[in-house]
Amino acid sequence: MTKQRLLPGTLNFLRFKRKSWFFLKFGFLVFALIVFCELLIYYLVIFQCHWPEVKTVASGGKPQTPDVLKVIFLADTHLLGEVNGHWLDKLRREWQMERAFQTALWLLQPEVAFILGDVFDEGKWSSPEAWAADVERFRRVFRHPPDTQLLVVAGNHDIGFHYSMNTYKLRRFKKVFDFGELFSIKGINFVMVNSVAMEGDGCTICSSAEAQLIKISHLLNCSRQEKYHSSPKCSSNQELSASAPILLQHYPLYRRSDADCTGEDSAPPEKKNILFKERYDVLSKEASQKLLWWFQPRLILSGHTHSACEVLHAGNIPEISVPSFSWRNRNNPSFIMGSITSEDYSLSKCFLPLEHTVLTIYCTAGILVALLLFTHCQPS
């Protein structure tokens, strides 16, 4: 009698225990799925990226290891603003960029990181309050240790296209990013161009930007001349390496289109033959020729198009268009890794997790979870 009275209670307890154990395992699996898709996948993908090697330099018949600078180049992060940025879109894409950038810093430990313009999406029209909020989010997403330098080039979404650019927008950008035109480290010269100001119409900002670039060109040319012979025109207290500079800018130099661009992250086929508009999609022919003439760079890196491309200017000067770093602009974002010395460089590309891959994992897991719940909840 006693045993029969206890049996229903015991069965209920066992059912409750089984259900509790099921939902505990279910919760753990969901948690593991989120951790994998939102954290671990970045480590698994970026871990496969490696710094390219630079050739050793022979001196006195003995090979010498050059002083290599490890640099990463990003472009077009487009942090959303208060007007066009839906909160869910902000959350998703900013988390993706934050995890990608922080993982890259932790695994690769670059000495310098450059962002080649269009850091923000609405800097061209944002109010002072919205700008301050965007800057705060930028500093959270792209935080970095003291031994990594982060430098940013101005883009049209940061300070406006040429006819909406003004001194106020440029000054607030420079105040945050300390935007300078020349950065030298380990004997390597980087020239950072405000390509929005290369309109060539003689506007105040344009004239000032060109005058500063001409001054830097003079300093760099003097450093090259003094490597071989001194010149009376080169009396300057600023000592620079004789290394040919690397040009960094947002707009690419002039090219007709992306028709000759190749690779899985180049522009889609339906867009490759669309002709570029000068001063909007690319710099004008005149501005491009000026920059090549002034600096005679050994390498050019740019952004703006959101797609990858490699072109040669003047027959032997390579330009690399860096794809967007954000899922908002492409399914397969990436960044460039550079091992650079004063005499040589080597570049490689590091792809980030594909957005479609992450969504496919979530959708597949969602279907499996639904089937599992449906099966479990069937009356026995």
C-alpha cells in the first residue's frame, strides 16, 4: 500500500528531473553555439593568417635580418550613426568589427594599424553630440594596447565630400585622430593624404593640403638626395630616412573601372565594368599624377570602393585597394598584413569569418533545436 502511494510522486520527480536535465543540456548547447559564433570563430579564422616574410639583406657577404615593421591596414569600417543606423545593425556589425580587430591584435600583435578612411558613416553631417557618441563607440571597438599605434586617414564619410567638407569638420576629425600627413617609424615613411582635399579647385582647405604635401615631398626628396650628395636647397633640421614613401589615402588613384581587378573579394561582375567618376569614385587624373610626381612612392594603399584591387601606376608603382572591414559592406571582409622595411615590403591578406557562414550555422542549429524540442515535447 505504502509503495503504491509513493509511486506517482516518484514518477513525477523522475519526469521533472529528466526535463530539468534536458533543458540544462539544451541551455548549455545554445550557450556554446553563441560563444562559438560570436567569439571562437574569429580565433579559428584569424589564427590561420601569418605575417609575410621579407627578404634578408646581404651585407659584407653575410645575410642580415632587416628591422621589420609589422603593420595591418583596414578600410571603410563605417560605424553607423544616429540617422541611418538601426540599433540591431549597429550591434551586429560593430560587434563583428570589435571581435575581429581585438582578435587580430591579440593573435598577430601588429606594431601599427592604419584605417584608410570612412571610419564613420555619418561624420559628414553628424551633430556635435552625435559625433561625440560615435567617437566614444570607435574608441571602444578599436581600443588597443599602448605598444600598438593606431592611425586614421580621413575619408569622405568622416569629413564630407569636397563640397560639404569644411574647416569645422576637418578640425574635429584632426582633434580626435591627430591626423598628420607624415609618419615615420623604423626608417619607413608613410604619407597620409586627405584625398577629399585633392579636388584641384583651389579651395582654402585644398590649397593648404597641397602646400603641406609639397613641403613633405621636398623633405623626402632631400633625404634621398643627401644619401648620395648634399644639396644647398636641403637645409632642414628634420632628418628622414632616404626610403621611398608609402602613400596612404582613402580615394584610389585614377583608374577607369574595376574591370581588371581579380580575386574573390574584388567587385562583383555586374559592377566591374561601371566607369568610375573622377573626384567621386577615384581621384582625378591630374591629382593622381601630382601625387605620383611629388612622392614617387614604392607602394600605395587606398580604400573607398569596398572591394579589392591591385593595379600598377606608371608601369611599376603598385596600388592595393583594401576591401571594407565590415559585414555591412561585404560578406567576406578582410585586412592587409604588411611586413615592411626601409628597403622592401611583403603583403598578405587576412580574411575574416564570412557572414553567410555564421548565419548558416545559426539557421542550421535553429532547425535542429526546433526538431529536438518538438521530439522531446511529444506525449509519451
